[in-house]
Amino acid sequence: MVTDETYADDINNKIFNSLADVFQQAQESYAGHRKHIVVLKKIQSKATAQGYSDAFNYWFNKLVTRVLPLKKSEIIGDRIIKLIAAFIASLDKENELISNNRKKESSNSDEESDNNQSLEVDLSEKEKTTSKFIDGFIRHTLRGVESKDKNVRFRVMQLLVVIMDNIGEIDVNLYNLLMWSLKKRIYDKEPIVRIQAVFCLTKLQSDDEDNDQDMDEESAETKATDTLMQLIQNDPSAEVRRATMLNIVNNENTRAHILERARDINPVNRRLVYSRVLKLMGKRCFTDLNPRILDQLMEWGLEDREENVRKACQRLMSNHWVGLFNGDLIELLEHLDVVNSKSAVTMINSLFSLKPEILSQIKLTEEIWNKLTVEFVFLFRCFFIYSSENNLIEDIDGSFPEASRLANYLDIYISKRFLEEEKTSLSPIDKTHLEFIIEQLLITAHRYDYSDEIGRRSMLTVIRNMLNITELPDSLIKSGHEVLKCLSINEKDFISMTIEIINDIRDDDIESQEQEENEERAKQTNERSQPSINNDDDDDDDDAVGSFHSAVENLVNGNEEINEEVLGSIQPEREARPQAILLCLTRACRMLELVTENVSGNILITSLIDTLITPAVRNSESTIRELGVKCLGLCCLLDLQLSIGSMYILGMCISKGNASLKYIALQVIVDIFSVHGTAVVDGDGKVDSISIHKIFYKVLKNDEHRECQVVAAEGLCKLYLADIFTDDDLFEALILSYFSPVNSTNEALVQAFAFCIPVYCFSHQIHQQRMGRIASDMFLRLCILWDGLQNSSDPEVDKEKMMKPNMIFQQLVFWTDPRKIVNQCEENYRSDVSQLKFLLEILKAITQIENRAIKRMILTNLNTFYVTSYQDTEILEELLMHLEDILENEQIDTISRNSLEKFKNTVVDVIEVARCNHSIHESKTSVASDELTTEQYSQILESSQIIDNEINADNEYEGNILESNNLVNDDNDNKVNDSISKPDSAKKRSRSTMETGDEIINKIPSKNLVTKNVSFAISSKSSDESQTGQENESYIERHSDSDVSMED
């Protein structure tokens, strides 16, 4: 018995030593892994043959465990894992060979079945051994999933990834255990662990897709693909989202989540959408994706703020997509749906920039001009504009006809689309395509060269005839007016032609009404006419003639007034129908968008306002009224007095109108203030500015009209940025609407605020000071609102809708940081106290805050405020007083108290530095004034000496006495000067003496000048005072800028 145990131990030791030797050698390099795999397989086969397969599995797992604590950067761990992956792959390959051989043997004759029976038993034993080894290895590895060591968790997931790469099938129970473990690791706090979990989940996607029909609802939630779809949207790590995006299966269910990464906050992820995802899809981009979605993706990519993303998108189009169609641009444009595309112009321009050789290959023949398609005309339009912008005159002259021929081509396509005999045979798609062709020709014509008068007149005739067409869509009206202005002699000529077109449309409509009424009247007359059955017609005629003569005689004599029936028979002036008014307003609007001349100096525009725009504003039809308000707003931009008179009407439109009318009127008011400023309000006959503020306040508060909220918010941000509006109350209401929980789902509003508020606060010191003035009151109000929301018992209330107070506080501190202001040097912002006043107001009101979590959040984040010795000392001292009051009277926890003590010490140090710098500055100032006084005394004494010399010079006969007197006077003057200067010099020295003396005095250590964090005791060596002050100040600033994490 002892012999058997000894033998077993010996075998165990041999297995362990053999495996350890293999692992030891494998970690040195990848070169010998094939040999090591062969050795491992021999060890396993021998151990299995002798009945020690369990010992092999045990020691193998034991040695692998040694690798798990290795860090990610350790190459040794990667080498061992590669060895394990290759070993398992070789075992799985052997199982495949065994199954293939078994299939071949089953097809042999029955005579050989007896000979192969023993072989089948051996093969099945190998399969069981391999399956047992892999199953035990995975289960052993999964024990490290819950480890506290992040390196162990990382290596475990890394092992699972390589195992899943190299095995075919696994047991159902093991699969469930594996999925349970992976579901926990995808929420690991370490991104590197989550990435490996993603890699492992991607290996299980095919299994889920095969079993979709057999899975119930409960198990469907555990599918790998669904888990990956959740990760790609919600994981906070950009690397995890990237790994998921590149490894998740690309099908109809997941494609939307993958392409959504084109708006990822990480530029690398956005770039990979174009360089990897869309590139790998190939032509499926055009067949599997909706053209609208593809156009949106290209628009995002070409307009991305990161250059690498833009380049990736451009390379996708210019290199990959053009190559897919063998360089055929027309075929590429057919797949891009250029009629409805918003990014096609940018794409083609990028293509011309990256591959300018394409320009020389574009040739236009007369046959093409006569049979234009949407792809051809779009390509020609982009080609012409690009060549015009880059001064490629030769390409334009060689490819495009003269202006008169272009006018003829344009007239041909207009006739095809709008002539009665042509448009009846056109399908809706053909009409859309013809309108697109006309629009592209008009865009080209707008930039054409009209130096040839014949060509200009031909094009002018075509454009004027086109604008008279009542069925013309708005896009062609806009392009037509742009071309018309280009062809006009001046702006007055352009206005005159446009108003003439408007009058023609209105007159034609009135004439058509009269013609229709005449036809109807004639029809009714014919129906009523019947043959007379009486013979009294002559008598009736006589009576009628007599009555007529008597009526005339009475009128001449003044005996009778005009009959009311006669007055009622007179028809009023006929007006155009609503449809014609809309056509006129549309053309007037497009004209006014292009006009810059003042309204008061133009009779034509004034008459247009009186006859068309003002009646349209008062019209009961909502469409006409909205277009009339828009035209009125465009006119107001051209004239101040008209703007003043229209403010009341616009205010009524916002207060009483529907959503679309509010939207237009808000745009008009914002534009009026942007152009004319506050000159349109607050004066005789003007609207009060408070009324305008109330209108904006009501719009911001009304969350039913979200688009109006966005217009009001963006407009107010612009007006405040330009310092046109300066009211603090309206500004506070504007910022409150950003944090309001009812607006949290208004993404357009939140996005507008997220951009505009930082831009406003960091643009100027005055803007940041305004934010600092309202910050404290606004924060307290928001805290009360948040607290009430959290304590609400209403089950329908979404408590997560509002931003948390710590995030609000963090944003307010960020917005009021003076160091963030653009184009500001340190000397300008270090004395700013706007943020300090915000903090002071918060500390004053901290006793009003009942929620302990909010109070703790404020106190633990005090060190994020910017405090320097250059700020106002009185404010710093007041701040210190409130800090000490809170420490003495408030009941706060240890963490808050420690943070408060730390900030208090910082403030104390800053105040000491400020006082020291102030005293140094005062001493320098007093010394400078004393030196000036001493100098004045010297000048007085010198002047008295000169006077004495002149007096003594008159006594010429006493020459010898004069010389002696001069000596005596000099001596006396010096004595007087010394007697006057001596007491002052003892107290007020010269500049050099003062500086040296003050340095020596300041070098004496003083307990009052030494604090806990900063020492003002200076060494005995000479140093510059200003340098010392700056060093102390920089230390204080570093001390006060220490980061403290925001607490949820």
C-alpha cells in the first residue's frame, strides 16, 4: 500500500515538473510554442494512459493560476495565455478529426466493422478526456471572476476569450454558467475587464441567433447580442463602446445601434464608423441602409469638428465608394439620391478637392444638355461652382455654353414642367425631377457671366416669365429671385420688377374672378329667360320709362335722395383670393430677404406694405397671417420707425397666436433687437421693455410649445451676449429654464443652453459677473425644487428628471471661474471677485438649507473656488468670518468640518499674504513721497544760496571778502541743509537706504507672519520682495485649487 502511494506521488511530481518546465520555457518567447504544445499533448496522453488525467488537469489549472495576478503590461502573461489557446485549439482540432474519421468509417462495409470497433472506443475516450479537460479548465477559471484583484479578473476574461475562440461546442450548463459570469463582468468597474467580457460575448452571438425561436422571453433577456446592444449605448468607457461596435454582429436589429456611434462623444469611435463599419459594408451601404440615414451619416461625418473624422469620411467616399463603381460618378450619384440629399454637394466638392484629375474628365455635349438627368445636372452644377470658386476659367469655358444658350435650355425644361399640354403626361416623380433640374440650372445661372447683354436679356426674360407661373414651388421662387437680382441693374430695378410680378399675379386673379362671375351670370340669365305669355310688355316699358324720367327730375330738383337699393347694387372693390395672396406674399418674402435699402426711402416697398403685407397680418387665414408677419419682420429690419410701430402687433401675435405664429413672431422680435438694439423700446409711443421681458418669460415657462422655447432661449442668449439685454431677472429666468425638470426632455433646448451659457460666461468679465450675481439665489431655489421633487409622494413624478444639486453647483462654479475668460491675462482675472461673492452669498444662506446632503456637498467642495491675495481684502475677511461662524454654530459631520477647516486655513493664508503685500506697497509709496519732500528742501536751499551769491557779487570792491563770504555761506547752507534733512533722514530715508533697510527688517522672523501652510520668514540673504510675494501667492493659488471630488 505504501508502495502504491509512493508511486502515485512520484507520478504526480513528474507531471508537475514536466508541466512546470513547459510553462517556464513558454514564457520566454513565442518561438517554441509549437514544440511546447506537442510536449503538453504527450504529457496528457501518457497521464491519461496511466489513469492520471485528473492529476494532469489539476496541475495544469494550478500552473495557470500563477499567471492570473500578472498585470496587463506583463508580456509573460500574454505568452502563457497564447500557449493555452493554442493547446486547446489543437485538442479541439483532434476532436474534429476524430468525428470526421468516424463518419468515414461508418460508410465502410460491415466486414470491417468488427476491426474498427476497438478503434471507436479509443476515439470516444479521447473525446471524453478532452471535453472533461476543457470543462474543468473553464470552471476552474471562472472561480476568479469575482476576485478583488482587477488583474485576476482581467486575466480570467482574457483566458475565456481565447478559449471561446478555439472550441466548438460546450455543455448547456457550462454555457449558462459562462453567461451568468459574463453578465456580471460587463458591469465591472474596470474598463479593461469589460472589454474582455465584450470580446467573450461576441463569440456567443451566433449561438443566440440560431436559438432565437426556441428561447422564451425570460431567457431572451440574457442573449449576448441584446447585452452588447445595451453596452454600445450606455457604457461610460469609450474603449468598451468601441470594442462592442467593432465586434457586434451587423444585422437589421443591431445596425441602428452601430451607426449611432457616428454621434459618439469620442472622436475615435466616430472615425471608426466611416473607416471600418461603413467600409466593410461595401455596396450594402446603398442597399441595406435607408438613403435618408446614409445622407445623415455623411452630413455628420463631413461636418464633424475633428479633422480625422472628416478625413475618414472623405476617404470612404473618394477612395472606397468611387472604387466600388469603377470611377463612375453618375452611378455613385444614383445611389446617393441627390434629389433629397443634404450632403451630396459637400461630398462632391470634397471629391473634387481630393481628386482634381476628375475635373478634366468631365465633358458636356449638346446631347447631354438636351437630355439632362438629375445626376448629370447635379454634377454639372457642382463642377461649375467648384471651378468658379477656384478660378478654373478654362474648364468653365470649355464645358459650359454662353448665357443665351443656357437661357434656352432653362426655358425648355420650364416648358416641359409647367406647360398645360406637357404636365398632364408627367408622373409625380418626373415632376420632382424636372423641378430639381430647373433648380440646379438656376443655381448655376446665379453665378454665370452676363457680360454679354444679349445673354443677360435672354435670361431675364426667362426668369420673369417663370416667376409669373402660379404653380412654381418655393424652392424655384427663391432661386429665381436670386438670379433676378443678379440680372438687375440695381436694387431699385430688382424691387420694381418683383413688385410688377406681384401686381400681375394679383390682377390676373381678379380678372379671372370677374370672368368667372360673368360666365356664371350669363349662365343664370340663360336659364331664367323664357318666352313671354303676356301682351302687356309695351305697357310695362312705358311705365318704366316714366318712372325713370320722374326719378331724374326729382334728383335735379333736389326733391329726393339716392335710393338705398341703387347704392347696394354698386359692387365693392374686388380682392384677390387667398391662394393668390399667398403667391404674392411668397414672392414678396423672397424679395425682402435680398433687399438692403431702407423702406422709408422706397415708395414701392411702402405701397407693398400698405396694400399686401398689412392686410395679410390682419387676415383670418392662419397661413396668410403667418407669412404676412414674416414679411412685416423683414421690412422692420430695414426701417427703425416701422419696427417701433410693429412691436405691439408682434407682441400680440406671441401672446394670442398659435404655435407657428408664436415661432415666427419670436424670430422677428429677436432679429429686430439684433439689428436696432433697444432703440425700439422705452420711449414715447414705444413698447415698454418690461413687457417684452414678460413675453420672453412666459414663453420660457410654457413647456407646451417646445420649439418656441428653443427660439426664445437662443435669441435671448444672443441678445445677452451682444449686451443688448442686461436685465438680471430675465437672465435668471433664462438659466432656470435650463435646469428646470419640465425641460429635461427638450433636447434642442438643452443642447442650445449647453453651448450658449459657457460661451456667454467666458466671453467677458461683465457677463461672468452677471452670472455670479444670480448664481446663489438660483442655486437655492433649485435646491428647494429638487428636494421637493425627491420627497414627492406622487407615483407619476419622475425623480430622476432633474439634475442633481452637486452637478448644478459644479456647473455654477465652472461658469463663474475667472480663469476661464478668454483673452485674459493673470493680472486681469486674479483680482476678480464675482465667484467669491457667489460663495459668500451661499455661505450666508447655508443655514436655510435643511437637506444635510446638499449642505455637505457645498462644504466639501469649497476648495474648488478660486481665492487669491489680489482679491478684495474686505470680502476675504467677511468670508473668513462666515467660515468661522459655520464651524462654531453649525452641526456638521467630520468630512465637512475637515474640508471647511482646510478652506479656512487657505483663506487665512491668503489674507496674510494680502496684508503683507499691502503693507509693502504702502511703505514704498510713503518713502517715495518722503524722497520727493527731501528733494524739494534741497532745491529751496540751493535757490537761497544763488540769491546770496548775487547779492555778494554787487560788492565788487570787497572781492576778497566776497570769496570768504561765499565759503562761509556755503558752509552755513550745508549746515542748514544737514540740520533740516537729518531728522527726516533718520525716519525717512532715501530709496536705496529704505529698500535695504526694509529688507533687513522683513528678514526678522515673526510669529505673526508664520502660518501653517505658508511661511513669510525670509532668510538672511538679500532677495526681491516682489518675487517673494509672487512665490507666496502662487503657493496659495495652488493650495486653493486642489481638486475635491463632487459628491452625488
